Amino acid sequence: MTSPSESLDQRYARRRRTERAMFAATVAATATVLGILLFLLGYLVWQGASALSLDFFTHLPTPVGEAGGGMANALVGSAKLLLVAAVVGVPVGFLGGVYLAEYDGGRVAFAVRYAADVLNGIPSIVIGITVYGLLVVPFGHFSTLAGGIALGLLMIPVALRTTEEFLRLVPDTLRDASLALGAPQWVTVVRVVIPAGMRGILTGLLLSLARVAGETAPLLFTALSNRYWSPGWLQPTASLPVMIFTYAIAPYDDWHRQAWAAALVLLAIVLGANVVARLALGGRSTAQT
């Protein structure tokens, strides 16, 4: 018969073995994820860095069979598409998040959250074909505006939910102090709550913009592409994701190299946006501490 002290020692040893096994599993999982990320980054740099040059950022694509050229039109087109997406998605997502966080209206708030979650789960190609039916077919042509609206719709649920979450992190004591001084609720929200959570809100909005920067399927139905400059907002326009798709499936080695270079640039943009957002959020946490 084992003594109580021996039984306690056995339980402690078993827990220690379980703890070590779980720690080893988490370390292995983390190392696997980091290894995959580093492999992807390294492979992209290896394949795409050789095709990067000043011409890539300043010249238009060259005809088939001619070496050189660049994707300046795609870079400008992507910037225009993201600008339209921000104009569409940021106000709706921001104001919706403020409503959910500060004016939780029962069934209405539940319906808004449910609609945002459903929209977030809809495949991007479905958003693209919907905007195609609403804005491209009636007007008879693809356009930068239609592509930006499609991306903006994809931004809305992410912007809405992140805005809500960051506003909910604002301490209730700030709200109570403002209301105790006689300020109306809308003044409290505008002058106290939103400024307190603004850095986090901007972080979420930046991440939502980075999330749609690499979308391809909606743009195939809305903005299509263009091998030249696309002035205005009502013409087809080139974009980095669509150019990567077009060049990657082509049978030309030079186009393949250009596709790798564009993929590297697009990844650098998305990673840069994520790093800036994380640093901003980290600065916010440090300042609050």
C-alpha cells in the first residue's frame, strides 16, 4: 500500500511529464509555423528579387517577346482600388462598430453582428459576381469604381468587428466620468470614448485594408485588368493580384519572373501594413501601462 506522500509525488511527477509534453508540442507547432513562413518568404525573395528593378516600378508592361518592362500601372491601379475600398468600407465599418459598442440595441445589434459575420464568411468571388451584376452589367463595362466597391464590401465586417472590440476595451470609468459631468452620451462617445480607442481602431482598419489588398477573384469580375494607364474611375484598371494571376498562368518565362516580383512586392506591402499595425497597437499598450 502506497503512502499518501508517495501518491502525491506520483501525481506531481505525472503532471510535470504532461506539462513538458504539452510545452514540447507547442514549441514544435510554433517552430513549424515559423518555418513555413520563413520558407515562403525566402522562396519569394529568391524567385522575385532578381526581377525587381527601377523599371518594374516606373514602366508599363512590355509586349510579349520583349524583355523588361514593369507594373507601374498595376501599382497605381491597386492604390486606386484600395482608396475606393477605404472610402466605402471604413465609414460603414467604423460607424457600425461604434453603434454596436455604444448603442447595443438588442435585436438590431444582434442582426448587425449576424449580418457582419455572414458577410465575413462569404467567399470573395461571390462578392465579386454580385457587384458584377449590379455595377458592371448595367453600365456595360468594367471599372475601377466597381472593383473598389467590391473590396470595400469585403472590408466592412472586419472593420466593424475590430472597431467594436477596441471600443469595448475602453474602461467604463471614462464613460461614467463624462456622463457624471453632464455630457450627453453622443458627446461622451465622440469626445471621450473614440479618442481613447482611436489607435486601436486605426490598427484594425489598417489590417482590414491589408486583408483585401491581395484579393483577386472580385477584381476579375469588376475591375478586370488593363495593360496601360487607366485614367479616371470608370475604366478597367490593372492591379497587382490580377497581374500576378495573368502572368503566372502565361507560358512565358519572363512573365513568370515578373509575377514572382509582383508577388514579392504585394507580400511586402501586406507584411508592412501588418507590422505597422502591430507596432501601433504595441505602442498603445505601452502608453496605457
